[in-house]
Amino acid sequence: MEPMFRTSVVSSADRSVYDAGLRAHMQRVFQYMGGGLAITGAVAFLVANTPLAAFIFGTPLKWVAMLAPFAFIFYMNFKMASITASRAQTLFWCFCAAMGLSMASVFLVFTGASIARAFFITAGTFGIMSLWGYTTKSDLSRFGSFLMMGVLGLFLAMLVNLFLGSSMMQWIVSVLGVGIFTGLTAYDVQRIKQTYAENWGAEANNKLAVLGALNLYLNFINAFQFLLNLMGNNR
């Protein structure tokens, strides 16, 4: 009996260490994401309320502001394995600032009350889905491919609607967009939780935290924008 007792004690201690490391990892993910949203909001608000708004969105520079975030996303996804954790963090903060430039147009189109309402609804929904994704025992991976197909379908529908200009299609796309990115939040939180491994080391886990924060950040921003399209009031 003595060897079995010792084995169970070690296993319990190892589990405690793992749980503590996982909690710290998830906190780091959400801290990065929250910091990124704060940077995006601050940059967007400052640009929208200064002469920079006319300088950017009244000239061809608006295309640079709109496309720059995509360049950061592609670079980070393809180079994450070869760059250091500190460089990944720097790229993430720069991406969030670039997204702020792009989203400054939101403050020019919608009223402040609409933006605040959409933000708090998105934040509340995001919090609920994150908690569910972290605590549920159900395997959400089976929904992953379906949700990603939904994202592709949304992108194609938005491209088609650029030519059709249908308000009904825009409404349908916005409703589906809120649902899809809300579902992706729970899926991504569970996936981030499952990919953590203490023996991978601080460097690898820090990069995973940045990549996880990027995914959750994109879910939040997309859900917020689609919700704003649904319920926002124009200036």
C-alpha cells in the first residue's frame, strides 16, 4: 500500500502545479487580449477626434489603414514558430494599434451611445461564452470546422453584397456573424486551454498566449462590428 499512497500524492501535487500553470496561462491570454482592446479603442477614439480622421479617411491612406491589420495577421500566423515571444508581443501591440486606425471610422459613422451599447453587449456575451468554453466538459472541436466554414461563407457573402448592395443580405450576414464569432469564442477558449503544456517552457507558452489572445481579440472585434451593424444608429 505504501508505494500506491506515494504515487497518488505525487500525482495530486503534479495536478495542482499544472492547474496553477494553466490558470496563469489563461490569465495571460485574457490580459493580452484586454490590453489589445484598450489600445485599439484608444487609438480609434483619438484618431476620430483629431484632424487625422480627415487626413486618413479623406485620402487614399484609408486603404492603408484598412489593409494594414491583415498584413500583421498573416505575418504573425506564418512566422509565430520562428520569432521570439517578445517579438510576438510587440507585433501584437502594433497590430492592435493598426486595427485602431482602421476602426476609427466606426466613431465617424455611428453614435457614441450605439458604440457603447454594442461594446457592452459584446463584452457580456464574450464573458459568458469564454466561461462556458473553459468549464464545459463537452468537446467543442467538432464545431470548429463548421464555424470556420461559416467564416468563409460570411466573407464570400460580404464580397457578393459589395456588388448587390442588398440591405437584407447585410442584415442576414450581420446576424450570422454575431452567432458565428460568439460560437468561435467558446471553441477558441477550449482550444487554448487544451494546447497549454507546462513542459513546453515559458517561451513556447508565451507565444501560445499571444496567438490565443489574437484569436480571441479577432472574435471580439468581429462580433462587435456585426452587432454594431445590426443595432447601431448612424450619426
